[in-house]
Amino acid sequence: MTKLLELYKCNICNNIIEITHEGIGEIICCNKNMELLEEKTPNQEDAHFAHIENIDEITKKIYFNHPMNDEHYIEFIEVISLDNKYIKRKHLKPNETAQLIFKCECKEGFYVRNYCNIHNLNKTNTEAK
Ligand SMILES: [Fe+2]
């Protein structure tokens, strides 16, 4: 049984998928079960921790002090409202800035995930401000 917004990775071809509708079936790629990516919760000193800056009343900047080179970089950032109704995702390439600017209309709060090409999935819990 899958859960909304879970991420699965194929350890053979590196496909990554996100669940947008829950179901009871197995998630298969390259004839093998895909791996459910576990969310790690980094502390503030960790490069995968999401820092948040308020730009104005509703605009926020999410950024990471993380390398962004060819060997090690954040592939995407997601901001997800706590009720899972809203999601904003930004895909990144090496040498780009590891940041996402968005307008926060999720008064109930949100959390941030990122996927690093080496350290996989990370989650930072936040509070709506
Ligand atoms: Fe990393």
C-alpha cells in the first residue's frame, strides 16, 4: 500500500517516482520492487537542512548550504503543506543555486524536502510564520 507523496527509487535504472494517488499494488521498475526512500531529518548544521527567510508577508525563500557541483548536488526541492494539499517543486542542476522562492498560502504550515544525488531524501519540519 502506497501513501501520498512517498518517493520510490529504482536501484537499477535510478528512476524516481512520487505517489500522487494511493494504491495497493507493488511499485515495480526493471522487474524489481522499487525502494521506498526514507526521509532523513538533518539538524541545522547539516547541509541538507532547509533554511527559511521571509522576503515579505507571504513570500519565503528556502535555501541550503549544500554543494552544487557535478559530483554532489541537490536534484530537487519540495515545499509541501502539512495537509498535503499543496506542493511546490523545483528541479536543480549542478552549479545552480540551491534555493526555492515561493508564496506561502498554507497557513497550517509546511515542510521541506530535498533530494541529494548522494544522500537521498531529507526533510525539514518548519512552522508557518
Ligand atoms: Fe548531500
